[in-house]
Amino acid sequence: MLSEVNGDDSNIGTGGEQGAAACRGERQQQLEAILEREQARGRERPTLERTTDAILAPLYYRAVFTNEPLTSGWAYDLVSHLVSDENGAAEAPDSASDSLLAD
């Protein structure tokens, strides 16, 4: 399915299966790039499915279904649960109140 949407984001926002596939494909490409960088650093690479479940699902759920803010501290917690400490998880952000969504 990913190959069906590579390089073509014209269906994003159109709704239905085509729009969902285009959006999902774009997010999967972004996650793959992040995971490849993690692997290039010599760190253990989580699977795409595990990363989607641990990062994207809660992010989208919070953005769509709650009034809770998307903060850098909260996102850091999601990532730290995904990546074990022995992999050298990133430093916590200076401010946990930094919004991930620009106003």
C-alpha cells in the first residue's frame, strides 16, 4: 500500500479510503526515515508497527478526541517508552509545556 502513495499526496484530505491511505503512507514514510536514522546511530530499531502504535496512535487520538495539549514533554514520554534507556534515549525537553502544535 505504501508504494501506491509514494510521491503523491494529492489525495490527502479527500476523505475515504484514498485520503486515509495517502495520509497513512506519508506518515509511514516519515517514521521509516526516523527509524533508519536511529539504526544508523547504532541503536536498536523498533518496528514500524510498534512505532505507529506507540507514537502515532496516541498523538492522533489526543489531537482528535481530547482537549489535552500536545506538549513536547508528553511526546518525550511516548518516545522514552518506545526506546529503551540502553539505547540512549534523547534528553528531555527543557519545558514540558511547549506545545507541539503551533497556534
